[in-house]
Amino acid sequence: MRFFCSLTFAGLAVTSVMAQVPFFGAPQNLTQVVPGENVLISVFQGDTNSQFEDVGIALGISQCFNNACPGTETGLGDVFYNGPFVPTFVGTNRYQNYTVTIPSFLEAGDLAQVTASLFVLTGAAAFPTLETIYIALEVV
Ligand SMILES: *[C@@H]1O[C@H](CO)[C@@H](O)[C@H](O)[C@H]1NC(C)=O
Ligand SMILES: *[C@@H]1O[C@H](CO)[C@@H](O)[C@H](O)[C@H]1NC(C)=O
């Protein structure tokens, strides 16, 4: 009986997560960047109908070798930012801007991956949820 209850609860938690999944408003996938350059990263949070509370976010960048980006198979790499996620409403959008510096160790002529990992508490029971998204940048 206890097992059955746990399963039902997990199902509810997943539904809540789907309702407010984050995404990058900027930069666009495959934007060209130069090491040392400052780049604006906008992290949007979708529909806010479900009950949730933002805890924090980490943003990082890693080298993709031979244009093969690791996705969520690896860590964030060089961490640009690790701290609060406090999005602002702008019209119907809800997002936060972070300005980061593209690190100099990235090799020109290859891709780099920007990863954002957002920690959210979802539902009335504050189910801990980590949502990781990523995008590729072209280092030139
Ligand atoms: C970004 O572009 C790469 C290379 O074309 C592609 O593999 C990847 O799926 C794209 N990612 C997104 C989020 O569109
Ligand atoms: C994010 O940055 C863009 C470009 O500078 C700006 O237009 C926008 O108002 C900023 N939004 C927030 C929520 O800070």
C-alpha cells in the first residue's frame, strides 16, 4: 500500500515539473562567441500554474570535442554562476539575465556547451527537482 502511494506521488511531481520547465531565451543555439567576450544568458521559466518554489541555479560552460557536446552526461564544466534564481516578470515572460564571460581555455573552431541546472521545489510537498538544460555555442 505504501509503495502504491509513493508511485502516485511521483506521478504528480512529474506533472508539476513539466509545467514550469526552464529554457534559454538567449543566446540562440549555435551563436558565435569569442573567448573573453561577455555574453548574456537569459533563463526563462515556463508556465507558472503549478505550485513551486525556486531554490537556485548553476550555470557553466564546457568544451565540446570534435563538435560532440556531452549533453547531461557530464558536469557543468567551468561554473560561471552558482546562486539564486530570482526571475522577473516582463509582460507574460518570467526570466533572469546573467552576463558571463566566455573563458579563454575554449578552443576556437569547436563547439562549447552552456548548461543551466535549476533546483526547484515542486508541489505542496516541496518535491526536490533538478532541471538541466543546455545549448551549444560556436567558439570562433
Ligand atoms: C544545437 O545545435 C546542435 C548542432 O546542430 C544540435 O545538435 C542541438 O540539438 C541543438 N540544440 C538545441 C537546443 O537546439
Ligand atoms: C535582459 O536583458 C535584455 C537585453 O539587455 C533586456 O532587454 C531585458 O530587459 C533584461 N531583462 C531582465 C528581466 O533583466
